[in-house]
Amino acid sequence: MKKFRFPLESVRAWRRLLWEQEENRLEKLVAEMRQIELNRRELHTASERDATRITSLITLTTKDLASLEHLRAYVREEDRRLAEKAERMRLAIDQQRRKLIDARRQYEAVDKLRERQYQNWAIEAGREEAAQIGELAIGRWQQRTTQRADGT
């Protein structure tokens, strides 16, 4: 019996590679999103710390109040910028997830075809093996019958 050979194995391998690449791209985007979220938390933490430091001064000067207002304006603008970046990243992640699902489905379609062909091959291999065993048994039986007829 011939060894199982799937004629589309290179296509299957290629689609597996594409699936893995899409998965890697998604992981990178998710890591970027985590970094954006971390940056926003750090921004708010630093802002609160600085605002607390300024407002805890015994005497507040006009310069301190202006500095506090400048800090708040900066934090609002930076937070807005990071929020927009996070929204763009969410959209990119959603799009990448769709690409990943599509790549996985394409791989699985070829993989299912391979599995069906393997099952058909295994059935045929079983039939051929059974036929060979049957032929061997018949050959041995004929050989014994011939030997008995010859008296040996």
C-alpha cells in the first residue's frame, strides 16, 4: 500500500502560516492597546499626584494656580489623544480578529479535506490489506491441499 500523500499539503502549510501571522499581528495590536491603557492610567496617577502636591502647599500663589490649570489642560488634551488612539486601536483589533478568523477558517477547510482524504485512504488501505490477507490464506490453503494430494 502506498503511503498517504495529501496533494494540497503545501497549500495547507501555507494557510497555517498565514493563520499564525494573523495571530501574531493580533497579539501585537493587543499589546499596543494594553500600553495605551497603561499610559492613560499613568497619566491620571501622575496628574492626581501633582495636583495633590500643588494644592497641599500652605500658600498658593497665582503661579501655583496657573501651573495647576496648565497641568489639568495638558492632562485633558493628552487623555483625549490617548482615548482617540485607543479607539483606533480597538477598531484595528476588531478588524484583525476578523482576518484571524478568516485565516483560521481557510486553514480548517483544507485541513478537513485532508482528514477526509486520509479517512478514505485508510479505508482503502484496510480493504487492500484484507484482500492481501485473504489471498495469502487462499494461497496457503491451496498449498496445503496440493501437498496433501501429493501425499507429502
